[in-house]
Amino acid sequence: MNTKIFLIGLFSVFFAAFASAATIEGSVSDNSTGSSIKGAEVKLYKMGIIIRTVETDKVGMFSFENLEAGPYNVKVNAAGYDEYYQKNIILEDGDFHRMTIFMDAEQIAVVSEVKPLEYLEVEEEADCS
């Protein structure tokens, strides 16, 4: 009898611990094409400290499971894209927070200088005779 009570109590504590955990899950896509971004680095912060880092999978998905209640920030970096940052994601026990992230391509500035033709230096032809 005591063993049954112990097992029921142990199971209840085990179940309560997992039932109260929260989850942040999401997808990362290109804002202009809608294509999934594979291999984006997703960092989860709590109180300014990185607590987990994952990469998006082949379809741009990521997940942070078994999180405690409280405020979180998410930062996403992917090659060729501007950084994405989401602040103050407030989780309560058992919450499931879904994110759909669209990233903008980095703006690349090309600087060139055009000189008028008269300023171009012309090498004189060498006499090869």
C-alpha cells in the first residue's frame, strides 16, 4: 500500500514538473520570397544572458522547450540577412508561444567613383622596335 502511494506521489510530481514547462517555437523565412531559412542561429536570452542557442532545421523551424515562466528575448542571425530581435516574450507556466519570423535581406552599399575621361591616365605605348 505504501508503495502505491509513493508511486502515485512520484508520478504526480513528475507530471506537474513537465506540465508547467513552457515552449517557444517558430519558423524563420525570407521576407521577400517566403522561402525557409535553413541554418539560421536562434539565441534565447533570459535577463540579458544567453541560455540556449539552436539552428533552424531544413524547413526553417526552431524550438526551445521546458522553459520556466518569465520574460525572454529572441535574437536571430542568418548569413545575408539583417539581424532580427524580439524583446519581452512573457511566458507563464505551460505557455506555448509560436513565432513567425520574416527576415529582410541585408542592404549592401556599393560605392564607386566615376572620373571624367580627361582625368584618366593613359600610358604611352612602348617602342618595341
